[in-house]
Amino acid sequence: MNRFFLGTIGALAMGLAAPASAADMAARPYTKAPMLAPAVVYNWTGFYIGGHIGGAWRNNNNTFGGITGGNGDSGRFLGGVQGGADYQFAGSNWVIGIEGQYSWLDRDNSNGFIFPAGPAAGFVFYNDQRALGSVTGRLGYAWGPALLYAKGGYAYSETRNYLAFAGAPFLGVYDRGHRDGYTVGAGLEYMFTPNWSVKGEYMYYNFDRYRFTTPVVLAPFGEWRNDVHTVKLGLNYRFNWGGPGVARY
């Protein structure tokens, strides 16, 4: 009986010791699941200002009345400024905007006409386009940090015209002036930081045609084309209302 009693006591002691030993074991470490990086939602809504550089060339190789004018299609450097505003529709990739641009051009004396014979003999005329301006609307489609857009609207040309006879300046309406016209173009803009974007674009400007009206001896020589092609590389600082780098989890 004593042996049975002692065996029972020993079994109970061992049973009680087992849970205590398990409790003394190190707890299993807990590893937190890694957080996923937030998706970036780019917002094109806001104002911007910036500058640009590029090149311009004319497309006006003209021959009229037996007189061949300078083609003026050699490339010229341009540089200027721009500013505007965009609005991206909520939940959409479509962006609309308005932009103003002004570009200064290198001096150009290649667009000239020399009248060697007839009543107009002795006259020399040069048309020097000095600056281009525009106010355009634009429509774009954005995916991530990139925006592909088309634009069009009002265009302005500042010119310096020179007319001489027998080497002496013929003053009057040809001294200076401006032309109104239209422009269309397209480009690609890329937002490489939350507030900075770079863009490349092509623009075509049309300012109708020039016509000789005075002096009378030049009137029979008619008119010539006056359009311009440009390519520009621009940099913008964007004051985005919603911030282009909004995080979405």
C-alpha cells in the first residue's frame, strides 16, 4: 500500500512539473507583416511657371512676279517663358489647361527680296521676325507622371521690316509691326519631382501672308507666305493644389 501511495504521489508530481517546464520555454517570436509601399497618384491640377529654349524655322520659299525671295528656312535659336494652369478631372486621366508663351528669336536677315529690274529696280526688302507669342488651350491625357497633350489658339508675331531704295532706308509702314495669327501643336510633359516637370513640344504658327501695298511700284509683286515651325524644350515649376505625389494605400 505504501508503494502504491508513493507511486501515485510521484506521478502527480511529474504531471505538475511538465506544464511548468513548458511555461519556462521561450515564447515563439512574432513577426509583423511588411508594409507595402503606397501607390503614388499624380495630380496635374494647379498653376505653373517656367522657361524654354529651342529652335525656329520658316517655310516660305517664295517666287512671285519673277522675284525669288530668301527662303528663311534656316534654323534660329529661341528662348522664352511660359505660364499656365491645368485641371485634372477627378478620377480621370484627362487634363485641360490654358497656357501663355513668349519667345525671343535670333535676328534673321535671310528672309529678303531683291528687285533687280523694272520699275521696282533698286528696292531691297527684309522681314525679320523677332518674337513669337501665344495664348492657347490644351487637352492632355495623363498616365502616371507623363502627360501627352495637344494645344492650339491665338498667336502673335513681332517683326522688324526693312525696306531700302538704292541703299537708303525707305521709312514708313515697314519700320516695325506685329501680326496676329493662330498656332497648333503637341507635346509630352513629364513630372520628375513633386513640383518640377520637363516638356518637349512642337508648335506651328501661321500669320497669313504679307502683301506689298506701298510704294505703288511694289504692289504688283503680290504676297508671300509667313508661317513658322518651332521645337521647344521647357522646364516648369508647378504650384499643384492637390500635390502631385499623393499616396494611396
